[in-house]
Amino acid sequence: MISAELRERLLKFRSDRDWEQFHSARTLAIALSVEAGELIEHFQWIPEQDVDHVVSERRDELASEVADLAILLTYFVHDLSLDLEGAVRDKLLLNEQKYPIDKSKGSAKKYSRL
Amino acid sequence: MISAELRERLLKFRSDRDWEQFHSARTLAIALSVEAGELIEHFQWIPEQDVDHVVSERRDELASEVADLAILLTYFVHDLSLDLEGAVRDKLLLNEQKYPIDKSKGSAKKYSRL
Amino acid sequence: MISAELRERLLKFRSDRDWEQFHSARTLAIALSVEAGELIEHFQWIPEQDVDHVVSERRDELASEVADLAILLTYFVHDLSLDLEGAVRDKLLLNEQKYPIDKSKGSAKKYSRL
Amino acid sequence: MISAELRERLLKFRSDRDWEQFHSARTLAIALSVEAGELIEHFQWIPEQDVDHVVSERRDELASEVADLAILLTYFVHDLSLDLEGAVRDKLLLNEQKYPIDKSKGSAKKYSRL
């Protein structure tokens, strides 16, 4: 998703300003929630058929919100020393078992969460 | 954050089941909001001093929530053809200008959002 | 929305258990965010045309989520001694000016937030 | 919480502008999520000891966010014909059984959600 080099720059940005003190798992989780709210705000009242139009009109803004989410996730993963790659693999494996292709293909009923 | 290989597996997981139909920028944004809520739920009522304890007790659960967020972000970025690396760089540049080190170092007043 | 009598019972429930200590404006705001996430989860992946079906199928669950939101709001308003009635009036006045009927009627462009 | 008279004014505000078309259980739930995010944003990075200070400094803004939440809840409850009073009573009864006073008093372990 983002390069190791960019991740190092993000960590340096934070330490240069002595801002690690404001980041705990909790404050980062709150911030992720706030940013997710800002992302969904772009699609708040619009009908589903207008989603693509909003996407093309607001690409830069959406990219900016997504950047915020990615940055916060980067700090969270780093600070808790999480193995994100491993956690995603585990989740993928779990979902592959939960939703075998033959039973799940195209089915709205089976589609709960990914 | 996650490897190109893992991203391809995530995309294949979705297409194998013909589930792209359920993913729009909007539904993915909603899902990101839901997952962020699940992450913060772990820290809901606990005092700040207990955050580290919760983190060590629930590492696997937290990793799982973060995996969900990373997966959704992966789909969002892919589907909207966003340049995530570029968007994060832009955000970093913007923040470096907004918060020059000499003015921002250690200051809670200047610390609004990252 | 909810009666003064019910509000008193909610406050008594909390004080009987000596649980005010867990409620700050912040923890209550976090909880509101978590509960809002649980509400939207019911509508996460479904197409707009299926919303009514979900509503009729899950009325009790939805009522339960809404109850959680109303309870948290009750504590928040009480603890901060907010004049909710007055704040809603002010917001209504503001919106009536922002969106005069002749300019706003039926218009998606004008409809941002309520 | 808010008077029947004010609720009627809120409903009239919406119908005068022919805006019911933008409100479904889903869009209202999304909006509640967005507003909850805006509320928690006020407390995002601040340490717990500064919460009271933020509350006294930003009373009007906080009242405004809470008003938004109350307004959306009002529409949601009205549109789904929910018995909010009844749902809150049920939730209170459930919690009174789940958390008997003698076992729950002052206990952080028992305090999960209210």
C-alpha cells in the first residue's frame, strides 16, 4: 500500500515534532473513526446512482481522506508492532473457509462482511 | 503496508465470488466506518492508563480489526484507481508546511490532526 | 423524545451502580460513535431498494440500537447541562435561513445536511 | 428529550422543502454516524484531564453537534414508527438484570456497555 520509505518519513515527521506523546492506541483509534466519518460524509445523502459522479468530481478530496486513514493505520500498526501482512493473510484464510466459492458466488445472502 | 501479492489475492477473493457488485465507493466507505467503530469499541470505557494493558491482552483482536480496515482500504484504493502513495506524500508535504518543526515541537496547541 | 420519568430512571440506574466515574464527555462521545456504527452496520452492504425490507425484518434490533443512542445522548446532555431543546431550536432557525423554502424545495443540490 | 411541538416543527421543516425523499433508514443512519464522528472530533487528541476544559470552552459547538444527533434520531424514530420510550424501557430492564446492583457497583470489570 505505502512504501517502507514513506512510512519512515511519516514516523520521522511525528518524532521531529515530539508528537508521539499524543498517540496512543486509543487516540489513534478515535482518529480513525473520525476520518472514516469524513470519508462517508461525501456520500451521505446522495442516491446510489450518483456515487460514480461524486467519485469523479471529488477524486482529490477522497484521495486525501484515504491518505489520512492510511497514515493513521501506519502509526497504529507501527506503535503496536502488529504484523499487518500476517493479520490480512489470516483474515483472508478465514474468509476463504467461511465463504467457499461454490456456495458464495454472487450470493447476496452469503455476503455479510469482508 | 500490504504486499502487491496479497492485494492481488484480495482482489481474486472478491472476483472469484462475484462480489464486486456489492462494493461501491459508498458501501466501502460505510464499511470502513463500521470497522473503525469496532476498533474503538475495544477502548470505549477504559481509562487512558489501562490502554496498554488492553493492547497486550487483545493484540490478536486488534490485529484482526486493523486487517479489516486495511482490506477495505485496499478495495477502495483499487476501485477508485487512487494513487495512495502520492496522496500520502501530498498530505505529508502539506502537514510539514502547516506544522514547521520549530513552531510545533511538543506543542499540544498546535497538534490538531495528523 | 423520552420522558422526564424515564430519564430519571436512567440516571438512577447509573448512580445506583456508581458508574458515573466511567462517563466523561469523551467516553460518552466515543460510545455514541460506536453505537452509530452498530446502527449503520444493519445497512452496510444492502442495495437501497432493500432498505425497507431490512427495516421491517429487524425492527426490534433497530429500536434497540436507537435506544442505546438515546440513552447515551441523555447522559451526555445531562452531564454537560446542555439545553437540548434550545440547541435544536437554534439549529432549526439556522437551517430555515440557510435553506429558504423557495430556493430549496425538492432540490438535491441544496440538500447538504440537516 | 425534545418536545412534541419541536418534533412537529422538524417534520414540517423537512416536508416544506420536499426533503423526505433524501431520508431513508440508511441515509439517516449514515448521517448519525457522521455526526457522531463530528462530536468525538472535539475530544480527539486531548488527554482525559483536559476534557472538562474542552467542554467549558466549546459548550455551544457541542450543543450544536448534539442537536444534530437529536434531530436525526427524531427523523429516524418517526419514519420507522419506533416506540422509543418503549425501546429505552426494554433496554433499561435488560441492563438492570444484566448488571444487578450488588454485583456491579463501582466495578470496572462489569462495566461494558450501557
